[in-house]
Amino acid sequence: MAEKKLDRQMLLTLVLGLAALVLAGVITYYQFGALKDARAAVAEERQKLARVQAHLRDLEQAKEQAAQLEQRLELLESMLPAAPDEDRLIAVMRDYADNSGMELQQVRFKERVAREGYHEMPVEITFEGRYNELLYLLTDLQAGQRALRIEELKVGKGRQDLPELKADIIASAFYASQ
């Protein structure tokens, strides 16, 4: 009888041991699954963090550029006056001519063209001078106080023949729509 009791205890111990082992295996399996899920969640959060950090860097760069962009906007707005101001445009052309050594001969305004947000004011301008003076004049026109698009440049001989030349410029000046 003692042996039967011992066999039962051993069997019970063995069954309990096996059950504990199976339970430990199941728990370990689920723990590894949970660990795998946690690692995937961490990787996903790291990716989100990297995206947010990149976005933050972009925002910081935009903030740094904001002051520069505001200055550029002010400059561009000053180049696009609120009114046609033909007299001021003629005065600017005279200044450019004087600065470059060219002589302003004629300014003719053509029919204006309305665009979205601005008006285009075609103008024909005639200058006389030397070749190198024309180059200075073109530089001033390009980097000038007023937005100006040169559409055509015709160069011919001037009234006094060579080295004088005549430059006929067809351009468009711009002003903001009211």
C-alpha cells in the first residue's frame, strides 16, 4: 500500500510537473509573442519619432527663413507699385541712363494688359550710347527698383555713327491690381 501511495504521489508529481512545464512553455510562448509585438511597436514609434523630428527640423528651417522671406516679399512688393506711376518709371529710366552713361531718347507707353493680381504696362524705350554703357544699363534694368521684363532688344547704329549705338528696348513694367 505504501508503494501504491508512493506511485500515486509520483504520478501526481509527474503530472503536476508536466502541467507546470506545459504551462511554463505556453507562458513563454505568449511572452515571446508579446515581446515581438512590443518590439514592433517600439520600431513603429521610432519611425514616427524620426518623422516628427524631420518635420521639426523642416519647421525650424522655415522659421529661420521666415525673416529672409519677409524681407524678400517687401522688396518684391516695392518693385510692384500700387499704381502705374509712369512719371516715376521715366525718372528711374533717366537715372539708369545717367548711371550707365547712356542717353535716354524716348519712352512710349503702350496699352496696358490686366492679369490676375497685377497689370502689365508695355513700354518702348530708346537709348543711345556706347556698347559698354549699354551693358551697364542692362545690368541696372535687371537689378532695378521696379519689376521690368525685357522682351526685345534691338541694337543699331546711333545718330553719330560708330562707336555710338542706338538701343530700342521693348519691355513690360508691372503694377499691382487695385
